[in-house]
Amino acid sequence: MTEQVHLEISDEIAIQIQNMNKWFGSFHVLRDIDLTVNRGERIVVCGPSGSGKSTLIRCINALEEHQKGQIIVDGIELTSDLKNIDKIRSEVGMCFQHFNLFPHLSILENCTLAPIWVRNTPKKEAEEVAMHFLEKVKIPEQADKYPGQLSGGQQQRVAIARSLCMKPRIMLFDEPTSALDPEMIKEVLDTMIELAEEGMTMICVTHEMGFARQVANRVIFMDQGQIVEQNAPEPFFNDPQNPRTQLFLSQILGH
Amino acid sequence: MAHKIASFVRNELIPESPPPVSETGAIKWMRENLFSSPLNIIMTIASLWAVYTLFNSVAPWFLNGVWSGNSVRDCYEILDGATGACFAVLKERWPQLIYGFKYPPSEFWRPNFAAVLLCVAIVPVLFSTVSKKLFLFTVVYPFLAFWLIWGGTILGPIVAFAGCAVAVLASRRLESYGFALAALCGFVCALVCWIFGGYLVDIGKDFLVLPSVPSRDMGGFMLNLILGTVCVSLSIPLGIMLALGRQSDMPIIKWICVCFIEFIRGVPLITLLFVANVVLAYFFPPDTNIDLILRVIIMITLFSAAYIAEVIRGGLAALPSGQFEAANSLGLNYAQAMRLIILPQALKVSIPGIVNVAVGLFKDTTLVSIISMFDLVGMIRGPILSSTAWNGVYWELFAFAALLFFVVCYGISQYSQWLERQLETDHR
């Protein structure tokens, strides 16, 4: 196993979730979630499907509304106030399972769109920033192509670059490698590891346990809308406490 | 029992070679498409015979056509019993077919000039590669065209334009304070501008005057073109607003849009035109006199906007929800997400449907002949066919009308297919 990434974690709080509950209709998806994320912390969320892990991180940038409790991101509380929501969203980058690139725009335009319209960055400057991040994810030569011409792994790396162009302070990843071929997973994970090494605050929903061991400060296991267990990766994987966690880990690491 | 595997290694690749002659070119095409089975051979021969017969009967009629003469009797004399069309009617009644029978002949240059300018104004809308500066002309064009076609002092259109410009500028300034406030302020500013402008127009009645032509004197194909262009260009933005309104989270807006769309779609266009012609007058104060063409434009626009709204709703539904989420997660607000991400994709998907409605709308403008407006079909059915000189010349006139409409509609359809290919970026 590769060496774990070590970085200082500041005492400053990036995300604070207190007693948060969410319902879809009458279905109780998230129950009494309490989670504090410090700046620079890298958290991996895992759990069986339907356990509410995607919903949890979608609540953090208000793609889903929570009904009870408190979510404070970067010192701003998430309420139904649209101005707050837009502000938080521009500070929090997000990558999706299905990339969600804009198919009618070129790769470069995908990356410059939000800086130009949300941050009022001049076009020239936005393009320079975009090229910088495209180089960072190692696909500057694709800048003028359209998303449909790229492979899945390349598209996901563009999606990461697109989020980074907004210079976010927090990155959320919602199963970024689940829709990829095995040989493309590595290139996306490498990009994410590099990002982690630079001290980005990250919350990542993933089933890549190798990635979790290498990068995470903390692994959170969710089941039935609750946080069942959380721990540093070594004790989490080697000595899980809750029987549900043990069963889950034995199933995904078993073969 | 052990199975023996034949081991094989290829050392040299097989070079490319052309396909057999019987499998290429015209011979293959004919064999596959025309003579592939006994039934198909019979069908091919029967079709050829049908085409030949049709051609045989139409060609002499067309080729023997008489182009000069002042009445249908002149045609008969010249033809002297032979088959032949009487195209003389097109020549003799040409101005009536194009401009209607009351538009002053000395002013024909005005609609002609407006039509030429239309071709210029429409270019930046149709082709995105053209310089954006030309777009300014497109913005000014409607007011210029109004002045050219209807005449009167140029101050009227200038005041109307100034009102719109002030409204846009004011709402841009106030955009950050909320959409509703901006729209309201824009509207108030425009109203103030128009009221004061009204006095200005009264004072400067004689400034740059073209002889005024009232709406009831408009007619012919010109009327179809005016109604078609104005209604298409108004109903697309209105349709987009209705489609977005129907998806709105705000229940009142949503229900207004749903009721409007469902009501309009449930009523025949002719009914609406009769409403425009007769009933609408009862709803306005007795002394207001809203121009008949304006009333018809309003009704046709509302009618096709409802259809376009449904077409665009289909396009919106075709977009994966990930596009909304990605736009939101980047911090784009509702208006930006719609304008930059959602609508460009949804409209692209809806192009065939929108063009379908637009072509239908253009042809439906002939329905105004029912409410005694003399558009191309109205002219043919009314003044021309009922005149003693041209009584009974149906084929030539209606074929001409069909040809005019076909040229325009086919052009629209070809453009839309070209546009779809241009916007093809997803390489599916």
C-alpha cells in the first residue's frame, strides 16, 4: 500500500453540521447527522447504496434541502436565502458521478463559464486560469474539443478542473470513479490525490478503499441515513467496531 | 481426450483491395433498390408509368401557358382549344397578389425596400458567425420596417424604440435588486417615455413623413410575410417564457402558464381570429381602436406561443437533471443557468418542433382571409376570382400561391436542418 499523505490540519472549521435531518416525502433519509470538518481535512464517506451518503454531501452545497438542524459552510449558514446559497456554491466545488459537463460548450468554455459569469473574471484571465488547471489535470491539449469527444476519465478530470477554476475552498466528490472503466479510475484518483496533497478540504463519497487508506484523515461509514462509525483509516479498516461496518468491509474487501 | 489446438501466427497483414464490381456503383444500387424481387420490378415499372402520365398531362399545360392577355377569354382565344395554362392572370394581377388591391402603387418601393432590409436584419439571427455589430441593425429593423410599410412620421417609431431602449437600460441597471423590480421599473420608464414621446409626435407631425397607408389597405403575400415574421419572432420568446413558467416552483406563475397553454391549445385558431376581429372590441373602452392587424398578430402569436411552449417543455424534459445540478453547483443563478446551460441545449433539441410550429404558423396566416383581410389567398378568392375578367382561373392562381408558400417553408426547413448540423457537438 502506498504511503499515507500527511498534512497539517488547521483548527479552523470548514463545515459544521449539527443534528441535521432530511426527509424525501415521508422517507427519513438522513437522521441526526453531526459532522465537523476542519480546513484541510480529507474525509471519505462510504456505505451501502441507499445509505444517504450522496444525499449528505448534496446537502452541503444545497442541491438538496435539509429540513431540520444546521449546516454551516465557511461560516455561512445554509438557509433558504438564495443569495447565501449562491455564495456557498461558488466556494464549494463539486464533482458528479456522471461528470455533468456541458455538452454544447468546448472544454475550455466549460472551465471559463462560471468564473466569467459568477466571479466577473475577464475572459482572458479566466482562460489562463482554465489552461493552468487543465494542465494540472494533464489534458491541456483537449481544450478546444467538446466533452463528447473525450473518454470518461478525461471528462471527469475536466469536471475537476472546471470546479477548481472557481478556486473553491472545499471540494465535494460524489462517487467520481463509479462510472469509469477500471483503467481510467487511476488517472482520476491520481488527480484527486494530487489535490489532497495540496491541502484541499475534501469530502469524497467513494468505494475506492485504496484511495481512502492513502488519502483520508477520517473514514465515515453510513448506513440507513446515520453515521455508524468514523475513524482514522488504519483503525477503521483493520479493526472496525460496529458489526454493520464489519459486514460491509468484509464484502467489499473480501475478494 | 485431449483436444488438439491448431496454433497460428500471422506474419504479414492482408493488403486492402477494392470490392467486386457487381457490388458497387449504379448497377448495384439499381439491383438493390429497384429490381430486387419480382414484386419490386412490377412496382418500379408501375411507378415509372405513373410519373410519365403525370408529366405528360402537366407538361403541355405548363409549356403552352399563355403569359399575356387581359382576361381569361384572351387566353382561350390564343390557345384556340389546345390545353394550356392561363398565366396571364399572374402577370396582370401581380401587384394585387403581392401587395393587395389598395396599397398605393407609387409606394411599392417601400415594402420592397423593407423586404430587402429584412434579409439583412435576419442574417445575424440566423448565422452566429456574423459580426455582432450587425445585430444592432436587427434591433432597429422592426421600427424602421414599420415606418417604411405603414408610413407617417418617423418620430413615431423613434419614440417607440426609445421607450423600449430606456426600459431595457433601466431594468439592466436594477437587475441586481431582483428581477420583478427591474421589470416593473423598466415598464414604468418605457410608459413615461411613450407618453412624453406622444406629445413630441403630435408636435412634429410633419417630420420625415412618408404617405401613410392604413392597415386595412395591406394585403397580398406581403400581409402573409408581415404576419409570419412578426408572429414567429414574437412567439418564440413568449413560448420560452411560458415553458419556463410552467416548470416554475412558484405556484401562481405555474398555474397561469398551465391554464393559458391548455386553453389556447384547446381552441381553434379561426375562433381566436374571430375573437380578434369582433369580440375583442367589447373588452376595450369604447373609444379605443386597436388596429386590426395588431389584433390578429396578438392572437396568432398567443396561439403559436402555446404550441412552442409545449415543444420547448419537451426539450427541457430531455435534459438530464445533472445539467441543472452542475450549473447550480458552480454558483450560477437561475437566470444564468437557464440562459447559458439549459436553454441552449433544450432549444437545440426542440429545433425540429419549433420549425414545425413556425412553418405551420406561416401557412396559417392565410386563415385571415376568413375575417375579410385580403392576404394572398384572400385576394385570389375574393377580388381576383370574382372579377369577370378572371373568373374560373383556379389552377394557375392557387398553384402560384402554393409555390410562394412552398419556397418560404422549404427554405425554413432547410435552414433548420443546417442549424441542427451546426450545433451537433455531442458526437453521439
